[in-house]
Amino acid sequence: MNEIKKSLRESPKARWIAMILVSFAMFTGYLFNEIISPLKPMIEKEMGWSSSDYAMVVSAYGWFNVFLVMLIIVGVLLDKFGIRFSSLTSAATMVVGAGIKYYAFVGDFAPGSEIWGVNARVMTASFGFALFGVGVEYAGITASKAIVKWFKGKEMALAMGMQVAIARLGSFVPLFFGAKLAAMFGLSTPILFAFLFLIIGFITFFTYNILDKKLDLEDGIGEIKEEDEDKFKFSDMKVIFYNRGFWYIAILCVLFYSAVFPFYKYGPDLMVNKFGVSEDWAGVIPSLVPFGTIFLTPFFGSLYDRKGKGASIMILGSLILVVVHVIYFLPFITSVWVAVANAFLLGIGFSLVPSAMWPSVPKIIPEKQLGSAFATIFWVQNWGLMGIPFAVGVVLDKLNPAVAASKIAAAKALETGGVAVEIVKYDYSKTWLIFIGLTLLAVFFAFLLKAEDKKKGYGLELPNIKKEA
């Protein structure tokens, strides 16, 4: 009797190596994504940018993803051409976009030069970041589908939690070290550092592809034929678009992430202006958020695998975010230690929701449409990642007109060698109401999702690990 050879995914060592490889590639993407977040005060001081200029650059992340519908396109590419093609294409796009953004900071631009009426450096950095945004979101969708491929019916939520944790370590590094590195070696040094890591991430995807190809070969010809018969068709998109539970997750995602990721962009500046933290260490307190999720996201993911309660976990995480942003909003709270404790609390909330949200998608959407489903969620999410940072920056300037004027005067004084101008501090209190509104809406949609699960029986409250009979 011939012994039936087990698939490579049945090897814990192989599937966890696959997880580590795709996670490291995402680590490098997150590293570059947040590299200028702790540098906002320095950029404004040394380059004469306003909060609106900075807002334009950080919001450019979603330009192509949203307006050119690139995320829907890459999701279909993933479902049609597979993980290996998508991993390399997404990584190459990240590298090219990051290179353009780096050039915006070090290139030789004529003084006062403009592109389409916008400062040339600002526009170039924005274009590069927009292209990078396509690549990193494409890579994130690909990584999610890769985890499902290797871990479905096994420790899927734990694996997704670990992938998210490793990726978010990439957010922690620039927030914690970026401003200090810039102060020691120059404003462009952290950006170059992150760009070089992206190239290493591109090589890491090559390594993953070797393992992925071996898995497909070991799965056998019969399984490949079955996949051909059940391959993705454009008409299958209606499974996604007509699913109310899917849309509740997508809307919860955009509200939740819009209340967290823009905090990375403006949290360091909040710490300088409200809590009196030094510019050199502006990102240290916000860096506690992704650092905490490194440990907590896998823990909550494992809990979901074993015990279930996915919808309830998302409700709890959303409620915690309401508390966090109310604390940062209250004008009379200026203690650095309260800011530190609140960052840890934000980390807990930020661990709870994603640890349950991403593993819940395969319970609602069939695997053959999964790439397009993740892509659609990421597309919806990018409306928030584009719009909220821009809105915060513009509102901040509108509510603090004296600050922008003082920064421009300080930059001119620095160029001409004139008398130093004292920079007025931003008042973030009214601006922070944007985040409070987002979190309250997130709680509402988390409750709607739980009600829909109860009605349709998706199993969001059930464990992910299937018990053997």
C-alpha cells in the first residue's frame, strides 16, 4: 500500500517559516510607511512646510488606491495570477515609490519650484508615497491570502496575529528611533535607512516564493485541476458586494484604522505640543502602541482560535478606542505619564480588533474570492487613510493660524541668518474630536456585525481551530 504524502502545510515548521517570510516583507513596508511620522516638527522647521503640506504627503498614500481603484485591481490580479506573482509585483512597486519619496528629500530642487501649483518637493514626495501605498497595500492583501493558504483550519488567527505583530514592529522602529536618528545624522537619513530595508523585503518575497511553489507542487496535479474548475470569475464579485456582513466588517475597518494610523502621523506632534516632549523623542510615546500589539495581537488571535468570540472582541476593542481618544482630547490632561498609560491602552484596543477582524473574513467570504474581498476592505480602508490625515492637518492649520505663520517666519529666519522666531504651539483639542467621532461610529458598526452574525450564522463567535472527530 502506497503511503499518502502529506501536504507541506501539514508541517508546523514549514507553515510558520512561510508566515515569518511574508511577515518580514510587511515589516519593511510598515517601516517605510511611518518613517516621517516622528519627523513632522523637524520637517516643518527645516523645510518650511505647513501642517497642510505634511498632510498632503501622508494622505497621498491612498491617492491611487482610492481614485484609480488600484486596490480592487490588484485584488483581482491576486485571485487570477496568484500569490507568487503578486508578492514580487507589490514589492517592486513599494521600492520604486519609496525611491521617489526619498529623492524628494535629497534631490536638487530649485528654490520656490512648483509642480501644478504645489511645492515641488511636497508634490514629488506625495507622488512617491502614493505609488508606495499601492505596493504596500497590495503586499498586505497578498500576505493575508498567503496566511489563509497555509493556516486554514489550523492556527489561522494566531498566524494572522503574528503576521500583524511582526509588521507593526516596523511601525515601532521609526516612531521610537526616527527623530533621534534624524537629529544625529540629518533629516534624510531615516528615510534612506527605511528604503534600504524595503529592498531586503523584496528579496525576502523571493525566498517565500520558493516555499510557495514547493507547496503547490506537493499538493498534486489532481488538486490543481480542481482549482482550475473552481477558478475566480468576475461574476463572483457579487458574492462580496451583496454580503451585508462583509460590508459591516469593511466599514468597521475604515473607522477603526482611521482612528489609529493617523495617530502615528500626528501623535508625535501632539506629544511635543500638548505634553511638552522633546522633538528628538517625539515618537517614543506613540511607538508604545505598535510595540504593545507585537505581544497582544497574537495572544488575542490565539484566544479567538481556541475560544471564539470574534465579534465580541471587536466590540471591546472599539470601546477601548473611545476611551483613549477622549483622554487625549481633554485639554486639562497634560501629564506625560497619562499619555504613556493611554498609549498602552490604545495598544490593547489596537490588538483586539484586528486579531478578530481579519480571521473573520474567511468565515464570511469563500476562499476563491478572498483576495478580492481583502482588496475591497483595503480599498474602503484607504478612503480613511487618505482622508483623515489630510482633514486633521487642514483643520489643525485652520484652528491654529498663528502657528503656520510662526513656522514660515522661523524657516525664513533660518535661511537668511536672521533673528530666531519663537514657534507658537498647536492646540490639538478641537481637532481631536475627529477621532472621537470615528471611534463612536466604530462601536456602532461592531454591534451591527455581531447582530448580523447571529442572524446569518457565520460563526464569528465560534473557535477557528476545527476539533477532530
